[in-house]
Amino acid sequence: MDLIFFGKQSKKWVTTFTNANGNQLILEEWSVLELPALRLADSLNRALELKLGKPDSIITSIGKGFFNMMIIMKDAPNKLEKIPGEIIKASIKSYKKDEKEPNFSMSIKITRLDSETLKMNHFRVPEDYISIKK
């Protein structure tokens, strides 16, 4: 069922991955086409991670979702299209073959997204501090 998040209509996506042993991974994700504040948060996070020395190849986008990560990591036999937009809610469940209850489950949901004016004085190092390089 599609839901309204942050005043935007979402679309629900359900993806099931089944391995050769019959084990399943079920992803449920809700996306909205555009959420500018989340894109901004993601780009600022990426810039910070790069500045701290994290390789670009392992930086995970905040709103890109688990399905999009899975199709990049796994060699899927079919060409799968990425889920468009921003993922704002997700649920993951892993099932062993023929089991009714998941052996692993996890869910996330963006419940609040605040923007505020940048106050540069909060990020300035006082002039009387001494810089020590090791």
C-alpha cells in the first residue's frame, strides 16, 4: 500500500531474492520521487566521508535503498532497473527455506528531516588552539 510521507505520495516496491538453496530475502521499500532535503543531507554526508578519507566506492547514499545496493553488489541474471527517487521507509526479512518466520528482520523509516541555517561560528576553531600534526 502506498503511503503519504512528508506530504508526498510514495510508491511501495516489494522485491524477493531467492538463492539456489531456497532461502529468501524480501525487501519492502517505499520511495518518493523527490525529497530535496534528503538529497542535500546525502551530498553533505558524501563530501564529509570523502574529506575523512573514505573511498568513494564504499560510501552509501542515505536514500538510495537496499534494492539498489543489492543490484550493484549481486550479479543478477536479469537486468534490473533501480528504484527511482528516494527511499524513505524499508523493511528487510530473511527466511530459511520452508520457514514461515524470518531468521532476520530489520526496518528503517525516516521520521523527521530538519533543515536549518548553517552557522559557521559553530565550526570555527578558536585562534588560540594549537594545531598538532602527527
